[in-house]
Amino acid sequence: MNSTIETLLQHKSIRKYEDKPLTDEQIKLIVQSAQAASTSSYVQAYSIIGIKDKEKKKKLAELAGHQPYVAENGHFFVFCADFHRHDVIAEMHNQDLSTSLQSTEKFMVALIDAALAAQNASVAAESMGLGICYIGGLRNQLDEVVEVLKTPDHVVPLFGLTVGYPAQDPDVKPRLPLEHVYHEEEYQQNQDVYKQQLKKYDDEISAYYHERTNGERNDTWTGQMAHMLSKPTRMYMKEFVQKKHFDTK
């Protein structure tokens, strides 16, 4: 055990922040930490857009599903899959890179690079005593988000990250049992065992909600997932991504 692992294991999403902006030095260190993340073949296929302007934050909060903490935080980061710079490289070197840049494989590279960078940024922020919350709702209305951020082709805003001084201290939410997530040698083949692990987790989550809400809530994780996934969302995404010249080949 060490301080890094303690920081990781104490992660919690913060949705209420003090009215105190991050310093430029804090922002710089968070971005530098993001850049230190591993990147596929040194491609570095992502960009980060920082939002300080309060009106832009309010607009993004609205587009993300009226989440107030998108507007009220110390700083708002937007992580983007980005092959725009590589399109510029194609022009600089007089080469046609479109087949590679528009492949599903390179889209996956950009997604993974951005996610790795964001997680580094999150751990860096939490190590400073700051709180964070990922904002997937930014993908609710990407055409409008692109207008706010002025992102070019070959760039897709993926998610936001609120960062700031926590004004709440929620409990750490239990994760799936380790033996359900971690498989040795091969994937778990016994479906009875698989279901038993899920039922065990349901009991833990139900107890967590019951205690957290003084008995007002006791739903299960599998019930949440079944309900949520029964309602497809953001079904425009493939069309949007391809319009931005990703995932077409």
C-alpha cells in the first residue's frame, strides 16, 4: 500500500464544488499529467479543451443534460479524439493518410489514448486534494457541442471532466467483486458462478443504497443496468462520428 494506491481506491465522483477556480499552475500540472499517459505508437491522438468562461460552461451544462456541476466547478476539461493534427501532417508530407486515419482501428486508438490521458488527469487532480466527475452527457448533443468548442473535422469531443474543490464527501461506491472482473488464464465459463457473483454484488449495492438514503432506495446493480440498457441512447453517434471522418473504413 502507498499513497498512490490509496488515492486510487478512495475515488468518488464529486458533483458539488466550492466556488473557487483552479490556478493556472494546477491546470498545467493536470494537463502535463494527462500527457504523460501511455499512447499507442506515440500517436497522441487526443486533445484537451479547457473551459473557464462561465457562459460556455452554462451552455455545455445545458447540452450535457442540465447538470449544474458542469457549470459550477473549478475548471472544466473536454477530452477529444483527435486526428486533425495527423491530417495536417498528411498535408505537410504530401501523403494521403485517409485510409489509415478513417479506419475503425485508428478510431479505437484515439478513444483509448483520450481515456488514458483523462484517467491520468483525474488521478493527478485527486492527488492534489481536488474532486472530479466524468461527464458522458456531453455526447447528448454533439453537433451543438462542436459549435461551442469550434472543433474541426477529425475531432470528436468524447466526454467532459469537472475538477474542483469538493463541497461534499460521498461514500466510495462499491465496485464489482474482483473475482467477477479478474479472470485467470481464460474467461469464466461457468454461468452459474457468473450469476452468483452478480447476485452477491446486487446484495452489496442494495445495502449501500439503503444505508445512503435511509431506506428510501434499495435497487440492485443488475436491475439498474437492465433498465438503463433497455432504452437505447445517442443512436446518432455512428453517423456523427463518420461525418467527422472517423470509423468509415
